[in-house]
Amino acid sequence: RRVHGECIPIILIVSVHTVTSMATPYTLKAVPVVETVVTNEATNASAPVLVMLHGYPDDETMWDIQVAHFAKTHKIVRLVLPNYGRTITNPNGFDFPELIEGMRLAIDRELGDTAKFALMTHDWGALLGYMLESHPTVRAARRVTRMVAVDVGGCLSDMRNPAGQPQGRLSIACMALYQTTFAIAFLCATKLPLVGHLDSIEDGFDA
């Protein structure tokens, strides 16, 4: 299968970690409490459910425009990944199995453990969305009726410039730098909250 992503080093780290986790028995150590933001303005009690999962380094507010569009016809549950909001729950982060379990429990908390839903994902949230869909209890019950993955990086081997030529090393290096900048910002937010959450200070000034 082709490996999709925006940065080869990060994809390699994720791939090795994922394969290792799948190949060896794993015991959940600390399942995070995944917050949710629910919008239920649909007049139809049996309205379809849309679960939205943001990417990196965004939060649930990135879906505001989509929520405004679908609010009258769908019940919407937005997941807020741990450490992405204004509260750092675990500076060292969580392993994939723990994160997926936290997401599943959050959905069950809002919808029940048998409800079916469409899944809308963005960026790295798409990777997590695929993992959620493949969770044994979720897949066995065919709970994910459909999935939309938005703004997911393409396969580097297939990327072409406007002239139709393969992307050069400089373009790939720029993509790596782009992702590295986000990774550093994320570390700053967890280790140096004052630096990592400058947006909170700006909000205070605006108020």
C-alpha cells in the first residue's frame, strides 16, 4: 500500500510505532478523557450523526463553518483531542491505542455504544479516524457509515509540480520543515505553556 503523509520522517516514526504496537500485546496504561462539543439543532429526532475529528495543530473550532451548514440536518459531535485545547492533560502524550480508546469512549458517552455515525476528519485526524474505524468493536458493528478525509497529504512519490515534473528535494525539505515547526510548537505548548499558548494571552488583550 502507498504511504500517505506530508513528512517522511514523521511518517516513518508513526509507521514503526504502529507496526510495533500491532505486533505485540498492548496494555492500556492511561486512557485520556476526550472532550466533546455537541450541536443538536436538528428538528428530526432520528437525524443522522456526524462526528468531526480535527487535525494537527487545530482544535474543534476549525469545523465552525461546517457545523453551521449541517446543524439543521445532523446531530454533530466534535471531538477535542487531548492536549490540543487549552488544558494539557498529559505533557508526554498518549499512545495510539489509548487515544483511540478515549475517542471511542467519548463517542459512546454522547451517542451510546451502538449508534452509527459518519466520520469527518482533517489532516492527522484522518489517520486517527482510520484507526477508530478499524477498532474491533467499531468495525464489527459497522458503526462508521461513511468517512470523509479532508486535506490529507498526498503520496510523495506521486507529487508533481505545475510543469508535471516530480517534486524535487527542496520541496520535500520544505514539507519536512513545515511539519517540524508544528512539532516544536506542540512541544512548547506542553513544556512551556506560556510560550505555547500565546493565543490565550492575545485573547485576554482583545477582551
